[in-house]
Amino acid sequence: MNAKKIIRAVLPVALIMIVAWLGMLCVLYVVDGIIATFPAGNTPMEKIVFSLTKLAISSLVTLIWLISWFIMIAKYREKNLKCHT
């Protein structure tokens, strides 16, 4: 197989993987910042509310990362893995 064909086939997948890993590192950094920013709370009710808030925000950030990764993979599959029927 020609080297250019191999590189052309592997490069988009490698870029998607690099973007996904960098995105995951950004998500971890943001989530760590969210957890460190919110206070712990004094009463048990405050602790529960702040913990649920941290969980909700962290889940939202992670969900955005997963959706963006899914969109990248879907576009790659649509472009490169078309069925010729």
C-alpha cells in the first residue's frame, strides 16, 4: 500500500484521538477547579446542596465533552466509511 494512502487514512483518526484526549484533560482541569471553588458548607443540608451542585456542573461539562467526541466520530464515519450499495 502506498505511504500517502496510509497516512491519509490514519491521520484523521489520530487527530480525533488527540483532540479527545486534550478535551478530557481540559474537562478534568475544569472539574477540579469546580470542586476546589465551591465551599464545603457548614450544615448537613448545605453540604448536600453544594455536593449536588458540584456533581451537576461536573456532569454537564463531561456530557459536553462526550457529545463533542461523538460528533467528531459521526462526521468521520459519515465522510470516510460510506456504504456503497
